[in-house]
Amino acid sequence: MTQTVTSINSINIPEGYSLKRIQFYFWLGLVSAIFLRLIIIADYYSGVISKVLFYLGVIGYLVFFAHRYHIATRRVSVLRNLELLKKIENRTPLTENDYHGLQYIMWSLSVSKERMNYLVIFAFSIIAIVLSLALDLGIV
């Protein structure tokens, strides 16, 4: 899918991003997370390397989280503009446009890599803490 926007009954429903774009942002977030966790270890060996990792990680995160904010805003916009939650709560019959909006939201959630990203960030955070403690205590 591409990022073009279609207009049905004057409500804009975005089209999903391509798989390549989704994967790019997944890897950007993942690499940025790893860089930020590596700072703890790199700082023991080189201040320059730790600063490079810091800047690369933060810049990567800026781009990654700007993208995630944009995705979340698009989903909420569809929900609000079509009043989908209200229609579902009231059991109001859905229009073809409503179904198109729900399809976009469900597709977007189903292809999102954010859960995997959170899992990897969690795992690397634990690894970074353990390694940092090992370095601080002189175990490694």
C-alpha cells in the first residue's frame, strides 16, 4: 500500500505504508535503541564512541518517534472523523466508508512492528543494565 489519501464522502482515509517503509522504521527504532543502550558499555572504553552512539541513537529516535506519532494521529483521526467508537457503542449500522476506515485501522495495527520493537528494547535494556553492573562491580 502507498501513502496516498483517498476521500470517500469527504472523510479522508489514509492508505497504509509499504512493507519496505514499515521495515525501515522498525529497524531504525531497533538500531537507535541498541545504540542508546550501548552507551553504558562504550563509556567504559571511549568517551568519543559513547557520544557518537548517543547522537546517533537520539537522532534515530527523533525520526522513529515522529513517525510513530504520525501513525497514531492517522488512526485516531479516522476514528474521530468517522465517529466509529460512537457508532459501535450505539450499534449504529456502519456505512461502506466506516468499513473502509475500520479496515485501515485494523490493517495498520496488524502490520505494525511496535510490539516487537518494545520487546527488543526491553530485552536490550535488561542486557545493558546487567553488563553495566558487571562492569561497575569489576566482574567483567
